[in-house]
Amino acid sequence: MRRCATRFGLLALLLAILAAGAGAPARAASDDRSDDGDDVEVDVEAAGREMSTFDAVVLGVVEGVTEFLPISSTGHLIVTQRLLDVGQDERTEEAMDAYTVIIQVGAILAVLLLYRHRVRDMVLGLVGRSETGLRLVLAVVVAFVPAVVVALALEGPIKDHLLEVGPVVAAWAVGGLVIFAFVHRFRDGARGRPLEALTLRQAFLIGVAQTLALWPGTSRSLVTLLAGLLLGLRLAAAVEFAFLLGLVTLSAATVYELATAGSTVADAYGVAVPLLGVVAAFVSAAAAVRWMVGYLNRHDLAIFGWYRLAAAAVTVVLLAAGAL
């Protein structure tokens, strides 16, 4: 019963996000009427140019909830942006793309808080006071490198061809089927090696797997988690390494985006609204990570497979109906 309730809870989350997004343009349109009820001419070219406080909070919550769950934050943000009708014109596209990266700060802070003891051990390793911490730092760095190299090499093609709803739907569906293909192998989460047993070679292979997540909708969390399990880590260790690797990957992407496009975001949206999105991402990411860790202590990954297939199906329906 609890398992069914959780499954329906995730589906309800998807439907709530889509419903909120679908309702936003309607509210915006109603605001374009004058007080006496007469229609005011709407500048179609300017449509979708502004981001409201509501939009910032919705995008922050979507980022926080989906960043570390194996369901793809990028895919959800792409669909949500389309539903909210923000960042859809050339003059705001760059600012919106940067904003959806910068709000990752909230998710980063959530993991730093929840895994502060592990992060502290890694910091001690850097100053020569923890051998296990140093080994984990080296493993994270080795796993981080492949994604950096591939991301820099393919940044242009990814932005030109993959940041669309169609590729996201395909990745959601394929990822869901992959989960069902492997889930039976990992039903016993206690089997496998602890995180301390991870070798640098295994870390590198997990990093190579992470490059698959450059396809939006795939999910960095999913591919690193499955790679860790396939390499013999126990479920809890694979989850923790996926979070720690994500912490470094997200931090690097956020710092890069702040350095190259931070002023663009500030010029387009100011400072207060983006900060509100960061806070929303922090709160929702902390809740999502705590839930995921607790859930996987008792269950397998199947619920995420069902969710991904449901997300793909709902999005296809919205595409067919012209809502996206």
C-alpha cells in the first residue's frame, strides 16, 4: 500500500507541475485585460519574455525535486519552461538557460548540508588528515573529468539539437525501460561493496557513464547510480557517490554559468527573483534527497521507471494537444 501511495505521489507531482505551468499563460493572458473588461492588444513578439515570482518558484521547486532523483532535472525544466512560456524568445533564451543552471546552487547547498560529514572527511583528506577522504576526493575528480571533456566538445550540438521536448521524451522513455531491465539485479540493496572500496578505475568508468546524461532527459543521477551498481557498489554507496559526483559537477557548471552569464541573468530578472528560485531549489532538494535515501533503503528503483514512462506519456499527450 505504501509503495502504491508513493508511486501515485510522484505521478501527482508530475501532473501538478504540468497543471501549474499550463495555468500560468492563462493567468498572464487574463492580466492583459483592462479594468473595464476591454481587451488590450498583446504584443505577440514580447510574449514569454518575463519571468514572474511564481515562475521562479515553480522552476526552483522543479529543479530541487528532480536534480538528484533519477528522472532528469534538465528534462523537467525544459518542459516546465515551455508550459510557463518563459525564455522562449531569442532575447530571453540565454538568460533563462543560465537561470536554470544558477538555481542549482540550492540543490548544491542541500547536498552539502545533508552530507556535511562526508564532505568534511573529503576536506580533511585534502589537508592530509584523512586517507579515506583523500581517496574519495581522487575518485570524484577522476569521475568528473570525462563529463567536462565531452561537455566542452559537444556544447554547441547539444544546445542546437537536444534542448527540445522531443529528445527529452525519448530519453525519459528509454531511461524508464533501462530501469526495468536492470532493477531485478539490484533488489537486494545490502549486497555489494561500500563506497570506501571504490577504485579509481571504477570511478573513471562511472564518469564515462555520466557523459550519457548530457542528453537532456537521461538523468545524471540515473546513469551514475546504475554504473555504480553494475560495478559492484551496494545501493547506498552508489547513491552517495552519485550525489557527491553531482555536487562537484553541478558546482563547476554553476560557477561557469555565473562567470559567463551571471550579469545577463541579473539584467533580465534582477537579483531578488533568482534568489527566491535558489531558496525554493534548496528546500525542495533537501526534502527530495532525504525522501529518496529513505525510500531506497526499503524499495528498488522501479518507481522511477514508472514515473519516467508516465512523464513521457503525459508530455506526448500535451504535444499532440498543442499545449507544448
